[in-house]
Amino acid sequence: MTLNGESMLLMHGRIFDGTGDEEIPDGAIWIEGDEIRRVGPVDQFDDVDQNVPRIDLGGRFVMPGMTEAHSHLSYFNASSLQDLDMNCTAETTTISAVLNARTMLRCGYTSSHSFGSLHAVDVAVRNAINSGMVPGPRYVACGRDVLGTGGMIDWNPDHLQLGMDGLAMLADNPWEVRKAIRSIRKSGADTVKVYLDGEGMIESDLPGELSYTQEEASAAADEGHRRNLRIISHARSADAVIMAMKAGFDVIGHANYLNDEALERMREERHRIFVTPAIHWQVGLYSNGAEWGFTHQALDSMGYKDEIAETINSVAKMKAAGIRVLPGGDFGLAWTPHGSYAKDLQNFVELFGYTPRETLLAATRDAGALVDFGGKVGTLEAGKFADIVVVDGDPLSDITVLQDLDKIVTVIQGGKIFHNALDSGPRFDLSAKPGLKASVERQFEAAAG
Ligand SMILES: [Zn+2]
């Protein structure tokens, strides 16, 4: 008998299954292997073999593992964009990314969708997670960022002779764009990020200043799709969103400023596309940026105050249009440190006017549809992966409870207990054990007899 990865029964949980249905007040989840076999009221499980280990959840809230939809595991809480690329080797970046992956899983995010990677770190980390070498979320790995000369992250003046080759692949004209994407395909990434416009803190490419032509953007989407890559964009302005939609991009990052045409194009394709505003970038800058020189005065002058106000308007319109807007907060800079991912859920409630229930559905069901993984993540239903989080508190009345690690009492991924602080059930905690997951599991199974 093993408590980890074969069969177990979670009993007496208040189950939020992520489908949109009402909670099951006293429910159970039967896990077999890496999948859920059955979910329902606890009295429907009398037929389960008595040898199957039971974990009593004591009425606690149970929900699907969440998906971080705009993540950067390879960013290491750097305090400047330049530090990200030029002051850290690929090797050190990789070690941080491994630790960040473990942190993200511990926070209840069992899946993650990358929005850009240094070097080929995402691919290495994804492969290590998939092979069981290190714990982490199921990961959609991104390649290096693709952009034109002078695009957002190519701001260093030429006379400095500084490249950003760890993060950026400069590609001008449709054929160079296609070549960059072919190279990313070869590297093993799942997705490609393309910069279509800029950023308030980058004077050489501001939001609304398009750094690609339609021809280049369309070439990117065409080449990516023929090579089975998802195409995602940095697009803050309405013009950039329109360019992405015309080209056929799959995920729109930011979409802060919209006009009627941008909104209508997204609405028409709402069943295909996703939007990640990543508003915690701006919120984090205002809360924490002063320490790194980003005072409120400086941020206001860079247009970020207006950008937040505009984004609130834009998200309200997207929500009303039925467009899937997903939490995911650009975590990995000094002002948006890893581990604080659930703050973006609070932004959805307090800034965007989502109810906690709508926010949780966006972070589970909808973001699960983004990462896909064979349609097996995002809800607690028979046949889905057993990616499950137990919360000591009620996120439907207070979404901030998900920011408190002491309240994230159990994290199960693919039927394996990654963390469990409940008195009932195994107390073994993979999250506290660096090193090879496989060897840790062997120790656990020996201890469990
Ligand atoms: Zn980002």
C-alpha cells in the first residue's frame, strides 16, 4: 500500500470543482494513479475498498490546482530588465528557475503558462519537471522573445555594443522572423512570444509604438502555427491588439488600451483566444517600485497611472464580451517577486470587479483551457489529472487567503502529494526536500511500508 500516487480518497471537503457548478458541501474525491476517478457527495463512496487510504479534510475548501497564465520561471526577481539578461549566466538563471518552479507549485499552481524565457531555460525546466527530476507546475515552455530592432527589449543604444541575446532574438522582415521561430521550434519550446509594441519605462519603444509591421506579425503567426507553436504577444495598445488579431495570435498579453475594433476582433474569436493583462506588473511597481527608483511620480510620468485606469475599463469590456481574461501577473521582477502569484487574484477582485468565484474559475477552468494538457487540467472531474489544492479558509469570501502559504495546506499534483500539513494523511512534504523527486518518493514509500 502506498499513500502517494496509487489510490487515495479525500474525504469531507467542501468541493469547488471549477466547472461553474455549486460547491459540494461534504464531498469526496477518489484518486487513482494520476487521475481523478470520482467526485461527489461523501456518501457516494461506500463502495471504495477499505484498503484505499483516506485523508480527512475536516470540511476544508478543495479546489482544482491553479494555472499561472503569464509566468516567467526564468526571471529571478531582478531589479532591472537589463540585469535579467546581462548580469546573470544561463547556468545561474537555470538554478533560480528550478527553485521558482518549486515555489510556484507550493503556492497551489499546478500548471503554468510561460510568457517568455531567458536562453532555453524554460525548455530545460519543463523537461526536468516532466521527467520527475524536480518538482514544479506542468509547464508550457516559451522560447526567447522575438522582436524587431529597436523593439521593446532592444533599448541599449548601438554605441554601447550591448546585446540582449539571452532574452531577445532580433528579427527584421518576415523571413528573419520565420527563421527565428524555426530556431525556437528546434530548441523545443511550446510557444513563442512576439513583441508588437512597447512599454512605459522604455523611452525608445512606448506602448502604441508598433515595432513590427503587419507583414512581420502575420509571418510570425503563420510560421508558428505551421510548426505547432502557440503564438503569444506583448501588445499594450489597441493597434498592437488589432495587429495580433489580424495575424491570428493565440494569446494577447496586456491589452491595456482597447478601441471598438480591437474589442470586436477579440470578441469574434473569444472561443479561440485568451488575454493575460498581467496587471500586477503595474500594481507591483506602485507598491514596491520606489526601492528601485520607480517612485509614484516617476511611474505617473511614464504613463502607468493612466495605463491602470485604462486597463480597468478594457477588462470590464472584455469580460462583458465573454473574452477569457486570465490571472497571471508577470511575477519574477523585484517588485513582483516569485511566491506572490495569488496577489493577481486579488487584483481581479479589487480592480477588475470579478467576484471571487469568477476569479477562481478564471484561474482554474479557463486558464486550464489555455495550457490544455490534453484537456485534463482546470477542473475536478472524473478522468482529469488529480491536481488538487486544499485551503484552510474560504477563498470565495476572501480571495486573499490564497496568498497565505500556511492556508494552502495540501497540494496534490497528478495524484502525488507535494505538500500536506493536515494531521490526517501523510505529512511528508516534497516541497521541503530539494533534490530528486524520484529518490524522495522512494524514501517515502519505504517509510510508509
Ligand atoms: Zn511578462
